[in-house]
Amino acid sequence: MSLWVDGQEYATDKEGYLVHRDNWSPALAEALALREQIALTPEHWEIINLLRDFYQRYELAPAMRPLVKQVAQNLGPEKGRSIYLLQLFPPSPAKIASKIAGLPRPTNCL
């Protein structure tokens, strides 16, 4: 599979995750979100940036529980709730947010 952004082709795997994470850009994130029928807002970008920082630090994309914990620690308890993340990235926040952030599929996510 592939995704075209600004006249350039980017390879994705069969689930829509970027094959080459170094290609990620905000414009590519917008295109990946559009595929998921999500219009990115500042709230989405908070989570995307948090995920990218988490990945840079630990070299893994967090599953749901660690994601919720990380969001709560960094953005506060009102945002560090599963229901909040589910509203932003349905139907599977850890998977969808990681995909849009240009990260690999989180381990332990069905």
C-alpha cells in the first residue's frame, strides 16, 4: 500500500502504518488521519507529539494502558482517561494515534 502527499508516494504496510518512519511529517500525519476519518485538532496533536516523544525515549509505541498513564502524567488526569482518548482516536486509540504519529503498531494491541 502507499499514500500520496504533495505529489510524493509514501509506503505503508497492509494496516496503513508507515514503512519508513523517517518519512513522517505533519502533512503526512494529516493524510494518515484523513484515512481514518479524523480531522486533527490541537488536542489530537498533543497526543501525537506525546507519542512521538515517548517513542524517541523508549523506542516503542505504547499500548493503551501505558498510553493512558503517560497522557495523565504529562497532560493531566482529565486527559489521561481511556474515554478521552477514545473520543479522539476511535476505535482503538493506541493503534490509531500511533499510526497517525508515524510509529509502528503498538505491541500487545489486538
